[in-house]
Amino acid sequence: MTTLADIEVRLNNFPKDALALEAVTELLTMSEVVLEHWIFAKGGTPTEKQREGFRLLALHRQGAKGEPSFNACRETCRELVYHYNLVKLDPDHVDIQRRLKMALMIAKHLHLFVTGKMADAGLGDFCCSSRPLHAQTG
Amino acid sequence: MTGKYKEVAYYPGCALEGSGHAYDRSTKAVGKALGLKLKEVEDWNCCGAMEVKNVDPKLQTYLSSRVMSIAANEMGCDTVMAPCNGCYHNLKKAEFDLKNDDESKEVVSRISEKAGHETYEAGQIETIHALDWIKEAIGEEGLRERVKNSLDGLKVANYYGCMYTRPRHIFPEKDQGPDSESTSKPHFMDDILEAAGADNVDYPLKTACCGGAHTLSDSDTSTKLVLNLLQAADACGADVIATECPTCHSGLEMHQIRAETEFGVKTDVKILYFTQLLGMALGLKPRKVGVHENVSDSMEMLKKKGIA
């Protein structure tokens, strides 16, 4: 399994001349691995199922169970799926480079969000769907 | 004008008295320009923010309920408007808890009695955001009629942050069809600024995390998250990121500077409150909407675009 650090390096040095569909598929796959890391860190086994045709969305749903603040990356996952669909449906579109660039930035955001949450997990949640520390400690 | 929300209780919250003062100034200025009356909640208190909520969520529910109680029971208002996403979120959460959780009701009743004010009961007042206020009270057509200084040619990335739409269950009025706000792809700010003449860009990170929660514990993570938001806006061709939350706004401004000083990465996009942009479109001077109070200096860009 690729480490989060290796994924960061890959995202920061993502080839600009990659074929559109290959590139966006790799971004989707890397993002699935990012979510797998989150699920493993929480003691779970990443699902192989799909949701709305995408494993990424199933993994996000699994990762958010019991961790409502993880929903802060729900739309990020959905945007990546949307951009994947845009590229897949029309890889020769005149705007393809911008679409790929956006997909890369979305994937980067997901990576940053998840690694940030993993680093600070012991501090409790302070964001949109936060749960009180009391609830976590019983 | 629809007549709805013509006069509402105004709950600025702590940030709008400090780091978000330009938002307070521009919200009031826009209200005045549009003929909408704001009655500031008397003796308002902190909504409980993130800190109280994290330690004792019932206390946060009480603190938010007190604001709603004063607005409803002492001021006789049926609507309270909170421009800050954190305040808006917490008042909505308190409303939800008081409707659905008996323990919350009991705690709020007990503390309210001790504090000597009427206990707030779910349904007494409607909590809205500044976006709901303008969109519902004036509407896009009404705004178009009032625009004196179109934002035409200004490319805007609308950034809503995380608390305006999450968690979905505390916003039952959203996702109710095309005229209502969407929790997955919010559009009220886009609609308002488009009516003011702006050219909205398709910004895929409009509800993505800005790392606000990491600001003190792990500043580098916050800076990297914000930098990605800024670079994405630049890549979309945006001249400006429009904000509707003082915490997001401060985070974007401060980490834009930090990204340059710590990581050597400069981004060009400017950061302005949507009320500042709307105010200038309505013919108000930049100073009147507090552009000079922003950390992000946008005057040169605004002059170049013919807006200031």
C-alpha cells in the first residue's frame, strides 16, 4: 500500500503530459488509498463495495461512520468523481487541461484534509460536525 | 422586494466585532442601501463557538438559545440573522437539539431560569444567514434593478466553507428544490453576485475545509489547505474569492501571507466578503464597506476593474 507521504510526493510532482483518462484514473485510485489509510487508522477494513458506481464514495461513507466531521470531505470526494466523469466522458474536450488540473487540486485537498485529521486526531474535533470530547471519553 | 425579512434581529457574534469587523460594516451598509432594517440583539452573548461545544454541547445549546430567546421574547422578532457561519450553525444546531432532545430542553430550561430570562422554545424564531436575508428579501431581480456599479468583468470564486451546510440535518429548509439552498453545491452567494454583475467561475472547492481547526495546533496543515484553495481559485481564473464567514475570511487572508513567507508561494487572488462586493455594486464607496480593513489589499485590482 502506497504511503501517504509517497502520495503527497506524487501529487506534488504529477506529470503534466499524462494522458487524460490515465491521469484522472490515477488520481481517483490514489484518493481511494488515502481513504483506506484513514479507515485502517480507525481500526476498520476498507470496503471493496461501490456507491453510485465509485469505491471512493463507499470508502468516504465508511470513513464517516461514527466520525461526522469526516463529512467535511464528502463534497471533495464527490467533486473528484464529477471531474473523473467529465474527463472520462470527453477526454478530448477543449477544456481538458483545466479539468485535469482541477481534479489534481481536489485530490490534493483530500490528501491534505485526511492527513491533517489523522495528525490531530487526539485533539478532538473543532469543525462543522464536531462531537464533544465528553462523548468520546464516555 | 418580497417584503420577507424586511426587519430582522441582527446577531453579529464575536468575530464581527474583531477580526471580521469589515463584514459587520459591510453587512450593515448593504442592509441600509437595500432598505432592510437590522435590530441588533440586545446584550447578546457568545454562541458557544467551537470551544464551548467541544467541552459541553448542552452549554453551547443554552448560550445559543439565550440569543434566540432575547430576539424572540424581549425584542418580539420572528427572524434572527447571523452573518457568521459559526454563529449561524450553532443557532441552527440549538434549534434542532431543542426540538429533538429532551435533555437539551431540560438543561436550557434550568439555566434560563437561573439566569432569569424566558426559556427559548423550538420554533419561536427562524434563524437565517446573511445570504438567505438578501436572497429572500430582495431577490436577484430586485438586486439587478438596484445595481449602480456592475461587477461586470470581475471573476469570482464563491467560497462557502464547511459550516454553512454541515451537518445537513440541522438545515431542514435546504435541499428543498431549485429555489432552496443546496448543501452539496450551495449557490445563494453565486446567485447574489451574479445579479450584481459578477462573472462566477466554476470553483470545485467551494465547501472544502480551510483548515480553520488546525490553525493553532498545526499551522502548516492550515496553510497548505488554504494555499490549495487559493491556487485552485487562481487556476479557475478568479480575480477574487468571495467569502461569507469571518473565520474562513481571516484564515484565507492570513495563510495567504504565511504561504508566501513560509513556503515561498505567492498567489494573486484577492479575498473580499460578498457583502463588500455587493455593497460596491450598489454604489457604495470601498471605505463604506470596509475594504481598507481587509488584510488582503484588493484596491488596485478593484480600480483596474473599474469597481472602486
